[in-house]
Amino acid sequence: MKRKDILLKRQARLKEDLMAMLNSFIIGTVAKSPSMTGHSLTTKVKGKTVTLYARKSLVPMALEMSKQYKKLWTLLQALSKVNWEILNLDR
């Protein structure tokens, strides 16, 4: 099998994995400050850090969604690398 065919298959697989994760992620960090009684989600909005209160019942889901974002970012980097390799093969 040619290198380009292998890369195209890897590209297709990464795209499938990315599409499967798009509904279940959140950008930000869920944390509990010692000075606060509850949890919060910290994220960037228009270049500024914003902190949102997270109800106790939502914390497990928010933590999982935050982990999903990290996996999503890793997949995006892998797809970018594969796309770069495909571009270099086409030259």
C-alpha cells in the first residue's frame, strides 16, 4: 500500500473520531477553590478569563467534558500532522 493511501486512511479515521466528539466537550477548567464552597469553570471569552459557577450536580459531567476537550485537541494535532504529510507528498 502506498504511503499516501495509508495517510488518507488515517486522515479519514481521525475525522470520524473528531466528529464523534464534537457534541461532548467544553473548553475550560473545572476546579474547586479552597475559599469557595462550590466548583467553577474557568475559560477564556474574547481574550479575557471568565469564571462560571458550576452546580454540584453538573460537576462530574463538566469534568468529563473538559477531559474530552483535551482528547479532541490531541486528535486535531494528529490530523494536522497527517494533513501536513499529505501536502508534502503532493509536491
